[in-house]
Amino acid sequence: MKSIAPAVAIPVRDEVAAGARREALYFLMPAVAVVLVVFVAPIVYSLKVSFFDWSLVTPGSEDMFVGFANYTWLLSNSSFHSALLVTLTYALVSIAIELPLGLALALLLNQSFYLRPLFRGIMIIPMVLTPSVLGIFWKLFYDPSAGLFNYVLGALGLPRIDWLGLDHALMSCIILDVWQMTPFFMLVLLAGLQSRDQELIEAASLDGAGAVQLFRYLTIPHLLPYILVACSFRLIGALADFDKIFLLTAGGPGEVTTTLSVLAYKLGFSAFDISRTASIAWVYLVIVLIVCSPLMFYLQRHAFKAR
């Protein structure tokens, strides 16, 4: 005689699973509500504000609808063009320096040597320090008369440099970012190096592959997804960097170090132009999506192929 227990149990299991999913949704609802209130609602509100002419010094201006006038003003404004160029230069040059330095440090820390854990801990320190504290201290280091860097240059018989002057201000900001964020690349790439298939490396070595060939044909292809992830995160962070730059130079001299975030700060807290500040934030979002989308698309395609 055939048993009908499995046929009866299947709907029961489905009903239990559906009940478990509903219960999970109930537990998620408070977190979803917090995300909607804290994140989504301000984002939608900022988009609305960007289509108005709201200035805190003009009563009633929050109701003046101007459409795309704020975005048109941005695209035709020389200060915005300069800030966009400075932002891209700062972000791309910083990452171009941090990536090879981080890779070199990761390769070094992947070797076995005495006091390696201590050295690894010391290398992480710049990354975990507060950017505002770094900005204050490095401004003292860059001081043209009593700063540490010019003291060292003077002791070596070299001419002093006006680190925060017109010719060197942007590079000084980049140097600070490189010093702080190179350990981020180091950690990500070190994790990639330690996840390599050692059996594959040993087999290639037995077949006569040298260190350069192992690095070119095995290490670099394996590290490519890690490099793209690190570059994506750092690109988003560098494009939005504000505190270090503002504390070092406040966007000066002139507009040499005025990035999009510094320009938004000046419009919002100096000119009190809320609508144009919101429009800058949305332009920044579009730039991030344009720059990072190819990287994320490649990562998704690589992950799909790996499956």
C-alpha cells in the first residue's frame, strides 16, 4: 500500500516556509523604516530642493520652483568646472600612487620575516586616524617657517617649499591622502595574496616558471578583482573627500584645492544657497555612477564567470 505522507507533507512544508518568511519580514520592518526615514527620505528631499531656488537669506525662496536652472548654472559656472577638474585630479592621482605602493607593501607583508605582525599593525595606524586630526597635524608639518618638512629640507641644505602655496597645495593634499589610505590597498591586496591557490603556484614553479612569470600570469590575474574593489571604494571616498582638504587649505589658495565637496560647503554654509548645494550633491552622485559603473559591471561579470 502506497503512503500519501509525502504528498501531504509538501504543502505543509510550503506553508511553514511561507510563515517563516512573513515572520522574517515583520522583524525587518523596523530596520527598513529606519533606512527609509534616515537615508531615503533626505535623498528624495534633496532632489526636490535642487529644483527650487532656496536661499536661507531670502525668506520664502523655498517655494520658488526653477526647474533645471541650478544644474544649468553649474554647467556654465567656471568655479564648478575648476572644482570638477580638481576633484578628478585629486582622486585619480591619489589612487594611481596608492595602488602600486599598497601592492608593494602587500607583497612585502606576504613574506615571512621577524616582527611582521608589529610592522603590519604600524602600517594600519594612518588609516584608522581621524581625518580632521590628520588635517590639523599635517598643516603644522607643512608650515613654511616652523614645519617639520621644511626643517628637514633645511637640514639637508635644500631650499624650503611653500607646501600650501599656489604651486604645491594640491600635491600636498594628495601626499596626505596617499600616506593615510595606502594601507587600505595594502590590506585588500594582502587578503588577495593570501587567498591564492598555493598548489597552482607550486606546480607552475616546478614547471620552470620564474618569479616574474608567476607574478604576471598568476598573481596579477588573481588580484584583479581585489584591485577593482579597492579602487572602487577609494574612488568613491576620494571624490567625496572634504575634511582633510578643508582643514589643510580651506579650498585655497584661490580655487587650487576647491573640490566639489568644498564648493558645496562654501555654497551651503557661506552663501547659504541650499538648492545649488543640493544640485552639486546630485551631480557628484552622477559622476560616481559614471566612473564606478564600468568597474562594478566587470566585477559582476567576473563573478558570474567564476560560478
